[in-house]
Amino acid sequence: MPYIVPKRAQSTASSAFTYRLAAAASAKRSPPRNPKHQKDFWNYISTQEHKNPPYLRSTKPDSGEDAFFATTLGDSDNHVAFGVADGVGGWQDQGIDPSVFSHGLCGLMAGTAQLHSVEDSGMLRPQALLQTAYDAVIANPRILAGGSTACLAVIDHEGAMETANLGDSGYMVFGPGKVAYKSDVQTHAFNTPFQMAKVPTKMMAQYAIFGGESSGGKHFSETPRQAEVVRQNVKHGDVVVFATDGVWDNLSAQDTLSIVTRVMMEKKYWIDGERETTLDATRIAALPASLSGPKEHEEYLPAILATAIMREAKLAGLDPRRNGPFAKEVNARYPQEGWEGGKADDIAVVVCIAVDGSLGRNGDDTGSERDEKPVKAKL
């Protein structure tokens, strides 16, 4: 049964949450460079008037086999959907471009969410959104085959966030000076994530005759029904970071927290007190409701965060002496491999910052302690 949003919640009242988002990406073969707007990072604001385009979606030159999207639900300033997907590289062995599946999936999720009316149809659930896009990929004759992980969220006017995660992309929620939440991965075995797949009939017949293992490996094929669903509330100023494993294989939770902390401290959105780090709620409330010129795009906080995380993951992946989470797990499981350094990969990042309109632009409430634990459900 869909969750129906009360009528009072469907307006764009100033007391409701709005959202500031940005995406950053780098293809595996792209060299490190100073990030440029509309080439390495893209900004999106739920309150921006005359959005052009109406939603963000990646293309292969932007991020290789990884993909991203971000959009409002219909015309609502107070409801957003966003996420990432990672095309499974093993399909290259079958002559299939993995990026077609992942970018197609994200494009379909963006378009479906952007056309969804909360007032007419109730709240959109991320698992249902993923299912709709997956069904469309399976039915699309131009997408011949492939596979992908996916991790996405939908957030409503009250800051209620529901996520659906299938595979080893993932997300973290950051509060002042801390990791408030870190998602779990879903894997069959090391470096073998849960994944949606489209396997052609001819290929399935070959597996039936010759056996999957002997003919080059098995294609796993989960569905959105197997995604892990988590519900939690975001607070004013929370920084939500979604990313593909090009980030999480190279940056730990502590590494990512250090990046977020550095940016938030430098820009004075977090205040380092004697006992704890606190949020400057007034500065968060004053984040721009729209962007125009190049300077505004470059100085936009979510873009600074997204590009900082993307760039650090890129450099770590190329560093032959920096052992990140992937290297440490390889060496723990297979010490004979002697893996050293990072893991170069495609990268896609989406950052979302929640802004509580009830605080106003001169709000002095630094937010109460997070008093609700995330609720997980397999639906």
C-alpha cells in the first residue's frame, strides 16, 4: 500500500524541508583535473525556478560505467529523488558495454520521478521507482544486455528519507563531526555484489547447454525486490553522500568524514567547540534557493563537497602506496596477492543537504540530538 502524503504536506510552504544537491563524477580513464561545472560536477536545487534541464542524469563521457541522477518529484520543491548506479564491468567480456544499462537505469529513474505527482499519486517509494526503471530496461530492445548495482533515495517534505540499496554502492549521512549512518553492502562473495541483470535468451541457452561456470562465469541477477530498504529522518544541515564503489573502495568512513569536516569547517557551516562540533543552522538556512552565474555554481556548498570527495577518491585510486578499504580487504582475504595501493575505477557521487524551512534564514536552532534510529526492511 503506498504511503499517502497528507494534503497539507503537498504545498511548498516555507515550513517544509527543501534540498540542495550536486553530483560529481570521473570516468576511470579520465586524468585528475580541476573540476569544472557541467563537465565534472552538476548542481541541482529543489527550489530552483525554471530548472533546465528539469533533472540531472549522467552520460557515459561524464562518469564511464557509473551513473547518477537527481530530481524533484514532479514540481514539488519539497520532495526529491536521487541516486547512483554502477554498471557491472564483467559484461565487457561478453562484448557488452556496461554503461548502457547503468545510465539507462538512472535516466529512467530520473524521468519517472520527475513526472510523479505527490499530490495525485502519493509518496513515491524508492524500491518502486527502481522496479519501474528496471522493468523498462528489461523491455527496452536497445539495451541488449548488462547489469548494474543501484542505490537511491526519496526524501519528503518532513525530512523522511527512504532508501533502496542493491549491491556495493552505498551512502553515508554526516552530522556535525560524525558519521550518523553508513549503509551496508550486499555481496555474494568478495567483489561480487548483488546486481540487476539483463541476460539475452541466447546467452541463457548457452549456459543451459555448457554451464555458466565453464563458459566464463555466472551472471548473477537480482531484482529490486531484494534491495535493502531503510527509513530514517534527516535533520537540518545533514549531509547525505551517495557514491559508487569507486569512492568506497578507496575512502573509508573516516576518510570521507575528514573531507566533509574540512569543507564544513572551512566554510564555517560547522563550528568546532570545546566539547563537540556544532552546526551553524543560520548559515545552512541561508544556502541559495537558486543559482545563476558561474561563481555561484563554483561556490555552491554541495558542489564543493561532491567534488572534494570525488577528487580524493580519484587520487587515492591512482596512488600505488595508499591502501584503501579494497586493498585492506584483499590483503586480509588473500594475503598471497600482495595488493598495494588504490583501485582505479569510475566514480559517481551525489551530495544532498537538507534545509529545514521552519528555521527561517535567521534560525538559531542548532537541531536536537538524533533520537530516531534507522529502520531496515526487506520489502
